[in-house]
Amino acid sequence: MTRTLPRAQIGKIVLLAKAIGSEPRLEMLQAMRDSDGLAAAAGEVSEHGICLMLLARTVGIAAPTALRHLDVLVDAGLCAKTTVRHGSRYTYYRRDEQAIAEFADTVTRHL
């Protein structure tokens, strides 16, 4: 017997699939996961996550382009955004591991 997904859940899967359907976005998610190996300047990695400029540099794209990609990931719920002021203003991003695990589980069970 095949379990069908409710239409709302199908819509969420499509949103998440579109969010990870981009090479720069996947690279950013990987960089957030593996931040220990990044060449970061002071303040670019913190308990809040990884700053926008480091993610842009790591992926090799301009900051405004990185911001658009990160907005897609935030809107899909795959990462969270935090703005902090310490000296200057930093915007940090970190993965939402629970949301990523739930997405992986749903895809595994239903596709």
C-alpha cells in the first residue's frame, strides 16, 4: 500500500527541493556544516553561525548574490539568520539540522 502525502506536505517538499536545487546553496549548506575547515577572519565564525561575507567568499560569489541564495534557504527553513553587533554588524547563518533531517526522512519514506 502506498502512502500518499497531503498536498500541503507535497508543497513543502517542492519548496525544499527548489531550495537545495542550486549548487551555490548546497555549497553554503556544506560550508555551514563544515565551518571548522574554512579560512575565516576574526568574527566571521561564531556561536551564531557563519557570516554572509565568509559564505560568499567560500562559494566564490558576490555578497548580494549570496544574500539572495541565503534568503531562499531561510525561507525554506533550512537555515536561520541572526544579526549581531560587535564592533561592526555581522549577519550570521546556521543550518537547521532538525529541518534538514526531517526533509531527508520525508524524501526517503515517500520517494
